[in-house]
Amino acid sequence: MNQGKPGEVTRGNCKEKIKESVWDKALKQLEDTARRINIEPGALEILKVPRRCLVVSVPIRRDDGQIEVFTGYRVQHNFTRGPAKGGIRYHPDVTLDLVKALAMWMTWKCAVVNIPYGGAKGAVACNPKKLSPSELERLTRRYTSAILPIIGPEKDIPAPDMGTNAQVMAWIMDTYSINQGYSVPAVVTGKPIEVGGSLGRDKATARGCLYTVMDAAKKLDFTLEERTMAVQGYGNVGRNMAELSTGQGCRIIGVSDINGGLYNPKGIDITRLSRYVDEAGTVFGFTDADSITNAELLELECDILVPAAVEHQITEKNAPRLKARMIAEGANGPTTSEADEILDDKGIFVIPDILANAGGVTVSYFEWVQGIQAYFWSEREVNLRLREVMERAFEDVYRLSQKEKVSMRQAANMLAVSRVAEACRLRGLYP
Ligand code: GLU
């Protein structure tokens, strides 16, 4: 195997071009879906455009006294089924087009698991690893105050995404609450337990993803015991997926992060690896495994591949070489439309992102409900309810895919867009 070089990731040559096409892909998916279902042309026109896009400048004072101005976004794609919902991403490469696509996908994600929300997404173009904790706090509070007029427990409820965490959510909750004059825990989800977070929220995306893998395994007639898994990304989703799947008897033969990947056909000791990552901040350099690149990780011979990093990792270039039997999309939009067709032809069972990673927003919904009622559930209750929601959503999508003879992705999109379009039809157009 080649040595993975620090900083090496498979993203193609032109970053801007790739991000542009994420929005194109989201639109194309919607148009393709609309052709397959009975949707009014007017409803399609409405759904193609986000309801609101807010772009803000976020000036902060760096620790050295200099002022730096960052760009922040909050896009609300849809409110028809309830308040808008979606995470906030801190990443240097975000653009308005990317945030628009991610917001649209949140609308479909909430509809596919049938929770009463529309979709939104927020972002600040920054590298959070290059900010000190106090700079990160100032950035978060200033960004929150800039988007404050459009968020709220009944309007739009942010949550963590790539580059943000429970602490960032606590600062958002505090900034919003100070401005209201009283505590408003339900303005944001993914908070620390101490300030109204839900038990089970931190691992919920991975847990939901694992539930969909378990349901898919049943349909494909195999058990998870001794199955091989490769996980791209070792953040909240990838790491918890590796840990939880090990608990189900899976053998994790490959993992990676932005710095490169690891491969051990006998199985990587995930407990040791996670301890190593806590210290080193990366999987890179872990012994007891060979170094591989991110590109090689995706092409490993394995039963289950979990892309849990950024969008557009599985492309028409590497899709023909993928050897996994099943792909569970922990990330949002990891597969390009061209790659999708190739995976379909190869007979790889793909659990699409809006289903596979919907566990996070589902437990966010539980957190919001618990916060509004000021009545908190046990972790067991949270996980049982999550199991119920994921099982029903998987079954709904699977049945539709069988009935209409379409892929799981097309079925998930058809189900989601139909639900939103029907809500649009029932509410009618004002005035
Ligand atoms: N950022 C996560 C996602 O993409 C969670 C969103 C939420 O909990 O609102 O699904």
C-alpha cells in the first residue's frame, strides 16, 4: 500500500467546480424525482428555490488584537411541514451554493423520517482548528447575533455539523437567550446535557446509520457478525459508527481522516485507535495498521463502506473500482449523480444519505420536544424511539423502491418530495 500523505484527500482538481456542482446535483435530483412522482409544476418551482438565504459578515477580534472578517450563511430551504432545521458547519471551503444544497437535503431528510420540520443549513467559512477557544466563542456569538432575527424554536433550529460541537451550541443558546431575556433551550439542538441537551444525541447519527445497516443486512440476508467495514472520516459520525459497529461484531478493516487512512485486514482495534485519536487528534500515525490514502480506503474489498466525511467522494472515476457490497452514506452528498448510476449497475446496495444519516436530526427533534416540555427521557427511551423512527423510514423507502423498481436513493427522494409537495398542496398558496 502507498503511504498516505498528510493533507491528502480525494476531491478532484478544482474545488470551486466541485462545490458548484453540489447545488446542481441537488437540483437535478429534485427534477429527476419530480418526473417520477405526480407533483404539480408550481410546487416544483417553489421547492427549487430556498425560502430565504442570509449572508452575513462576521467580524471578530483575534487574540493578537487584529480584526478579521469571516463570511457566514443561513439558508432556510423550506418551512411547509414545520420550522426549518439543520446544522451549522465551520469549514474553510463553504459557499452559498453548498449551503443551499445542504439546506435542501435537510428538507428531504426530515420528510423521509417524517419529523415535523422543514430544512435549513448554516455555515461560517473558517478553519475552526486555526482559532483559539476564545476566538471560536467570539465568532460563534457574533454569527449567532447576525442570524438571530431568523432563528428561534418555532422558526429555525440550528444544530451541530462538521466543525461545530455541543460547546458551540451552548454559546448559540446563551447568545440567543441573553437577547431574549430568558433561557430558550429549544432554539438549538445538540447542546450539552447540562443545558438541556438530550441523552444519546452525540452518537445519534452513527446509531441511526447502524440501524439502517442492520435493516439492510436483514433484506440482503446477512448478519453483521464478522462483516468487514471501511469508514471514511473519523469525526462524530465515522468514529461512533466504527465504535458501535464493532459492538455488533463488525470488523473495521479501514478508517481514514483528512490526513490519510489505515488498513488492517485482521481488523483495527477501535478502542485503542480512539484513545490514540484523543491524544494525536488524527488517525494518522497509528501503529498496528498499514497507511493508505483516502482514495485507497474507498476502494477496499469490504462488505460495508461508510463514507462519513465530506461531499463528492465517490465519483465516476472511482465508482467502477468500488468493491463494497453495501454503502451507508454517513456524510451528506458523498456520491455524485454519475457515480450513483455506476453503483446501481454494479448492484451495490446504497443506503442514501437522507436516510442513513437521519438519526442525528431525529434525536435533535427529540431534544427539541424534551426542551419544550421541560421533561427529559432516559437514554434507553431515546434510543428505542430512534430505532422505531429509523426502522419505519427504512421500511417505507425499501417498500417503495421494490414497488417502483427504483434505487433506495430514488425511493427516498420520491417519498420525501411527495410528503413535502402534499403538505404544500394542502396549505395552498398565500394570498
Ligand atoms: N447536521 C446534521 C445533519 O446534517 C444534524 C442536523 C440537526 O440535527 O438539525 O443531519
